[in-house]
Amino acid sequence: MVRRSNAVARDLGLALDAAGFLRELGLEPDSWQADLLTNAPHRALLDCCRQSGKSTIAAAIATHTALYQPGSLVLLVSPSQRQSGELFRKVSSFYHRLDGAERAVQESVLRIELANSSRIISLPGNEGTIRGYSSASLVIVDEAARVGDEMMAAIRPTLATTNGRLIAMSTPWGKRGWWHKEWILGGDSWTRFSLRAEDSPRISKEFLAEEERALGPFLYRQEYLCEFLDDESSIFPTALIDAALTNEIEPLWR
């Protein structure tokens, strides 16, 4: 009885402490990760460099949601099935690492369903596939800068009836698309997290110096410094085009 009481107390503690849940998996969260786990923003944009730990933290949030919100639907979306599958593999690894986790009643390389009726499903960036799901508790969008506007228009309604969470993570991909627009103009509807490679405790200065030499300044600033840059092939910079546009001129015909 004492052992069972201890297990219940442990589960309750992990349900209320997502950062503690990550530590239960044997991982110590970075400060920005602990902030994301503890505050659990309803809408979050993660503009983070590669190897910053964004996939790890997303997988932990997905696993925590499925375990401690019975009946939840968690969707993992990215531009390709391969990318979604990679994120799902981290979820699966975390789930199997936990002692006494909720029993899985169905499991494959792309989805898992638990005895508490929660599901985690990996999906490619296909609008028709997304439209087949509704009432999601959590949607995680990986490589979000490369997910098109039409795709996001199909994703958002899956959260309509549940008022579920949306977490989108990516490195920048130019000054284009919904990702750039929401980062710059989305206002208070999003909580933003940004991590440059030079601020990551796991990436050495020596590695970054070699990457800057190998990639050149444009790709290095985009991939490792998380900067939104105009494409090198652009004739006119985005700022110049925006400055040339105005809504103050009356149209000739209505």
C-alpha cells in the first residue's frame, strides 16, 4: 500500500511539474526549456538554432500531455513524413524510458495510443491528411518556416473546439510565409523563444567558427544566429518593398 501511495504521489507530482518530468527522463532542462515547460504558453514560437534542444523539449511536452491529459490528441506535423517520424521517435524513446507509464494499447512507427485514450500521431505536411483530424489538445509543428500558409490554415481549426496548445518551432527561412509574419507581427498572441547557437551550452565556439567558414555568412546567420534574411538572389530587399507600399492612396475604381 505504501509503494502504491508513493507511485500515486510521484505521478501527481510529475503531472504538475513538466520540468520535473524532463528530469525524470534523465535530462536537465536549459533555462529557456524550463521556462517553456513551467509556464506552458498556449501559443509558442521557438526560433532556435539547430541542435538547440527544441525537438527534445517538444517531444517531452508531447509525451507529458498524452500521459497526464487522458483522452488527448497530440499531432506532430512537419513538411515531410520523415521529419515527423524523427520527432515521433524521440517521443517513443521518452515513453519507453519511463517506469510505470500508462500502458500502450496500439503502437507503430507513426503513432501510439495509450490505455487512457490519449493518442500521439505523426503526420506529413499534407493538407488533406490534417483535415481528417479534429479536437486536438496539442499540435507541434516542426520546421515551421517551411510549412506553407495553406497547411497552417488546415492545422489551426483542429484546435477550435478544445482550445488546445500550438507549438511551432523552426530556424528562419527568409522573410516569407506565416512563420515570419507571426514572429514579427503576431503580437501578444504568441510567446516567443529564441536561442542563438552562441548561447547554447552544448555548441562549442570552435564548431561555430568552422561552420561559419564552411557555410558562409548568409547560411550561418540563418541557421545558427536565427536571423530572418532576404534571399541572396533577391533584387530588392523586403524592407525596401514594404517601404514602397501604402494603404493611403484612394483607388481609381471601387
